Amino acid sequence: MKTLRRLIYREVIAAVAFVAVGFLALFFFFDFVDELPNVGKGPVQYRLTQALLYVTLMLPNHLYELMPIAVLIGTIYVMARLAQSSEYTILRTSGLGPWRALRALLLLGVAFTVVTFATGDYLAPAADRTARLLKARSEGQITVGQTGAWLKERQRFHSYSVNVGALSPEGNMSNVRIFEADSRGFLVSTTQARTAVFQEGGWLLSSVDRTEFPPSGAESARVERLKLPQMVWPTEISQEMVSVALLRPDRMSTLALFEYIRHLEANNQTSQRYAIEFWRKLFYPLSCMVMVVLALPFAYLHFRQGGITTYVFGGVLVGISFFLLNNVFGYIGNLRNWWPWLTAAAPGLIYSLMSLGAFGWLVLRR
């Protein structure tokens, strides 16, 4: 059995690697074409070598997204080719029954799952962060549209709504606005700072315009406006939290998502979008196991001539449909406020039932 498993593993791993490299080369070309109009622009000239490095750093994230599709296509190709050449028939007569084949492929699926999880949780976030900082050095800052990032924090009796316009590659913030409200929700003060830096225990604001409003019901008090060269604002909002708010949640690690969700819930903010992405980070790598099970019935299709390209094309369509369904469920779950874990797990459960149904019909009953 070890020889049989070694044969299947070697063929499947080589095919999956070939498919993954082909997809990555295609995405590399598309991303590079998209980056060409930005070459030569920016406060610091964006060079061609920087564009190539930026596109290269985006490859781990593409690998994470494409890994289940590559596993499905590569495994389908190997199973169909073994069936066409009657090699799989020989393997079956050598003792490779359906359950042994399923167990062998599931073990291989576990290995692909570990690789996918490590890529999405460690390699892709680090590479994406480096790519964003590289591009920010030419553009001058990291920002989210025109409104920037919004955060919220509660401190004893007061709550603060914070808006950060942009984050520089060095970790400095710009166009910072802080809105302070009391326990009843009345506005207490507004603070605007041109720049801010992180320091222990708070933020150091520079070029500050501060407006303090009188307590509610105090008719004789006046609004006070202050201009300060610097001001320290005590807060527990860290640089990582600001970076999280400025970056896409699907490019974050599982631990960063979990910590940010706790921060949002502690400040009575909606965390639905980030919770769905957190559970998707946990369930998405498991889809590699679903894909190898879905590919196993192709080894039991009896044919002699041609047809492999048709099955591979079918695998491409199934992989694309899984990717689309995964995204659609994420958007619908966020809009309809579904349970985050169910929203993230539903595509995998649907395709698991499909794979087990195909295995039972084509393998066990025939």
C-alpha cells in the first residue's frame, strides 16, 4: 500500500503544482499589466522594478485563493489519466479499494489543507503588508478611499469616534479627527490633528485644533477653541488596529481578525463582516479535502479514448463555481446578518454533500 500511495501522491502533487504555477503565471501577467500605468508616477517615482516586486508579493494571496481549485483540477487530471490508461484498474486489483483510495486522498487533502492555511495565515498577510508599504512609499500613504478608516473606543464615562485619513509607510498617521461624547451621547469635544504618531499609552498629536463644547444645559458657558502644537491623547488603539482598519479583512491573519473582532464588540460596533472573514479563514483551507474527494469518482469512469480535457474543463467550472459561491455567501450573509460560522461553512458543506454523493453513486454503487 505504501508503494501505491507513493505513486498517487507523487502524481497528484506534481499535477497540482503544475496547475498552481500556471494560474500564478496568469495572475502575475494580469497584475503586472494593471501596474504598468502607475510606473513613473507618484511623489517618489514608481519604478518598473518596484512594480515587478509588488506583483510578486501579491502571488501568495493568489496562491491561497487558488489552492482548492488547483487541487481539484490536478487531482481530476491524475484520476482521469489513471483511469484512461487502465493503471487505476491495476491498482484496484492490487488491493486499492474505494475506502483505501478515499483514505489515501484524504491524507493528501490534509497536507494541502495545512499548506493552504499556512499560506493564508502567515505568508500572504506578511507579503501583502510588505507590498502595500512598498506601494505606499511611491504614493506617499496608505488610505481607504476618501473617508479613511473609522475606529471607536470607550474610556470610562466617555466614548471616542476616531477617523484616520491615512497611514504612512513609517507608521505615522495623518488627517486625524477625534470626536468625544459623554455617557448620554452628547458631543463633548472635537480634535483635529494634521499628523499623529504612536507612543506608549496613547497618540502624540501635532498641529492640533481642538473644540470643547459646554455641558448640556449650561447656558452661560461658551464653546472654547484651542490651537496646540502638540497634544497627547491616551488610548489603547494600537498601530495594528489602525492597519487592520485600513487593509482588507481577507488579507489579515486569523489572530489579527480575532483581536480586531474583540475590539469592535467591546466598543459596541458591528463585527459581522470581520466575523464572516474569520470563520472563512478557518473553513476555507478545509475545502482542499472536499476537492480531493470530489475528484476521486473520476478514477472509476471507464473510457478508452480522449475525454481528459473535458473532465479537466469540468473541474475548472466546478472550482470557479465554488469560488463564486464562497464570495456570494459572504456578501449575502453580511447583508442578511446570517450566523458568521454558517455563512463561511455553507459552501464547503454543499460541495461536501456533492462529493460524497458522487462517491457513493459512481464508486460504491457501481
